[in-house]
Amino acid sequence: MSFSAKDLLADADFEQPPQVVNTQSQNETDSKDQIALFDSDSDLSEGEMEQLTLSDNNEYPDSQYYLQEKIDHPELNIVKDSSIDSLVELIKTRDFKNIIVMTGAGVSTTVGIPDFRSPETGLYHNLERFNLPSPEDMFDLDYFLYNPEPFYILVKDLYPGKIQPSKTHYFIRLLADKGLLRRHYTQNIDTLERVAGIPDELLVESHGSFHTAHCVGIRDKPGCHKEYSKQYIKEKINAKEVPYCTECGGLVKPDIVFFGEELPQKFFDCYFEDFQKCDLLLVFGTSLTVQPFCNLIDFASIDTPRCLINNRLAGVTGHPRKGFDFSGSFQKYRRDIFYKGNCDDGSTILAKSMGLEDELNELIARESKKFQKPVVNNDENKDDEVKKEETDKKESDEVKTNEDKSNKNNTGEDKINEESKK
Ligand code: CNA
């Protein structure tokens, strides 16, 4: 018995809800479908160990077969074990040129944007004040149409401001600069990928972004879809007002994808070919609980190495063809790596193994200048609008100075003329 890529894709659970669905129950850490043999030296918590060491795994009997296969056929072990060192070894021997990076909210927490599900600091943990039926309702379209206020109060924290991207964002930008990035699929809505300079054509903002907004109507009355700018929404949020459509009175919602809404077309246009071509999959800072995004990992070819960099275990289902298999025991190829830690530390390790550490530090140093307090004559630090205002002012000052000079000259000339007349 063996699986081809075709079998994998046929069976992969991507009968898209093309809409965003929360699948916490499928992938969350207390899932019952886990199995033994996690042999990396990562420091797993008790709960995570339990997740990986459930002995009675009758649901997927294939796993016994795979274990024997891998003993008989060592070539099925793409990596020696699930530690980051194994990936570092692989990077040194292989030229990865079609890297796909998937990211979640964990890549932005180090720069102060809270994620959803981190205990204590995550947004879901801090929603008691809104008295929601469930935390996910904050990003549910039906609930938004019924009660938009909690979203607009909360969104102030998430709204893209002048925040400098994290080291991980710059690492992805560097992969793009080096021509190694096939595509960056992000779930984030903070637009820090754009700020970091990842080009639009390499970016799939799978859950939309704050870049634009549209009228979505009100309950029982569809919206007119009039488009509104980021600036318009920002002004309303700052004034603590809910934005309503000036045409039809419907609610205006930023174009971030809520549960129950379709993903952007670009996601569906790109993912299939991208994942067929992907030679290394890097997954950063996500609980892998939102469908269909979390299913993307199943679309990498069955022998493509995949690496999760996250401060807790995620994406393990115990299924022979779905999710990660860090234990290397229930999927055909041993190819999954788990680095349990901070995304930025993981990026540092990867950059180093690719010989890009110095360039990454230089890139960050260069980009950081844009976020330092404006220094006189340091044009790099200023927004285009500020620059324009300054140019206009400079020009008008110059005109004024020239006028003054010419007045002075005139006065001087007049004086000379007067004196010569005398
Ligand atoms: P999540 O479910 O909150 O998961 C984040 C994961 O990252 C968790 O497993 C954390 O333990 C982990 N984590 C947090 N910080 C770090 C760190 N510094 N290093 C390593 N791991 C870390 O968020 P997901 O992205 O998985 O969920 C998808 C939602 C979240 C999308 O719909 C997003 O739009 C939404 N979201 C986005 C932002 C943003 O744009 N910055 C913020 C909050 C939520």
C-alpha cells in the first residue's frame, strides 16, 4: 500500500468551506487522535506529550504499517528526527528555491499586537467585558450585523499603525529578495508583511486586510458594497464611532475575512500550483485552527519537508495524510520539524543555516531607520504626505527668500543708483 500525491489531494480535507471556519475541535491540543514517538529533544509540556503519546490509536491503523515501512526503507526519512537541527542539516545539503511561508498572529506578538489564543495575553482571553456568546463571535459576520460595537472597540488594538514589523517578517522579505520565496500565505490582517516590503505578487492575505472597507448592510438587508478607504474607517474608530454607509445606511466593515465569509480569490487562484511546487514549507506562529487555511499544510507533496515554528504544539491530527506528524510514526515520509519557541528565534536559526544572518541584520538595521523618530533632513523617516508638506513649505520658503533677496537687491541697486546719481 502506498500513497501518491494524487491520493493525498483527493483525500485531503479541502472540500473547501471556501469560507473561514474555526476548527479548534479538529486540531486543538487536547485532540484524542495523537500517537507516540516524539523523539526530538524539544521541551514539550505535559499536555503536549499526552497529545503525542496516546497509545490506543485504533482509528488510524495505517500507522503501524508506516512505522515498519520507515524501518525497512530509510529513504522515507527526509529528516532524521523532528528537531530544528535536522532541518538545519537538510538546508545545508539541499537548495530550497520554492519556499512557502505560512504565518499567523504569533509573528506579530513580539511587536505588540496580541494574537487570538495565547493564554493571558490573547484577545480571546480578554473579551469578558464584551459579554459575547463565544469569543469567535467577535469575528462572526452574523454577530457583527447584530452588534458591531464590540468589534469596533476591539479593532483599535489590531488596527495597523506605525509599528515596525518583526524579525520574522524581515526574514520572509529576505527570502523574497533572494528569489527563494514561492509565496507567503498569511492569516494576519495587520499588513506588517507589506510594511516589511514583501512584494504584493508574493503575498496572499488569506484573511483579507484593513486596506479597504465595504458596506455590508445590516441584519436582513444586504449592503450596497460601496467602498470606503482605510482612512475613513480609521477616523471613525478614533472617534469611537461605528461607521455606517453614507449611501444606504448599512454597516461598513474593513475587508478582513470573518467566520462565514469567503476568502479572497487570490488564495484559490494560487494555492494548488504553489503547494505542488513547494520544496520547503515553513509555518510560523499559528494555532492552525482556522479552515481552510490550516488545511494548506496537507497540500505540500508528501515528501516535502515542513517545519512548524510556534511556542506551542499545533496542527497534529494523528491522521495518515492530514496535519503534521512530528513523531514520524503515522505518515509515510518522516519530514516534519517542530521548533518550540519564539518565531523570531526560529527565524534567526533558519537565516543562519541559509547563510543569511548578516544580511538579515543589515536589512533590519536599514529598515529600522524608517521607524526612528524623524531626524532633520532624514527623508527616509517621513510619510509621503509629511514629505510633500515639507517640500511645499520649503518651496514657498525659497520663493519667499528669493523675493526678500530680490527686494534687498533692489534696495541695494536702488541705493547704488541713488548714490551714483548723487
Ligand atoms: P492564534 O489562534 O491566536 O494562534 C497564535 C499562535 O501563535 C498560538 O499557538 C500562540 O501560542 C503562538 N504564538 C504567539 N506568539 C508567539 C511567538 N512570539 N512565537 C511563537 N509562537 C507564538 O492565531 P492564528 O493566526 O492561528 O489564528 C488565525 C486568526 C487570528 C486569523 O484569522 C487572524 O486574522 C487573526 N489575528 C490576526 C492578528 C494580526 O493580524 N496580527 C492578531 C490577532 C488575531
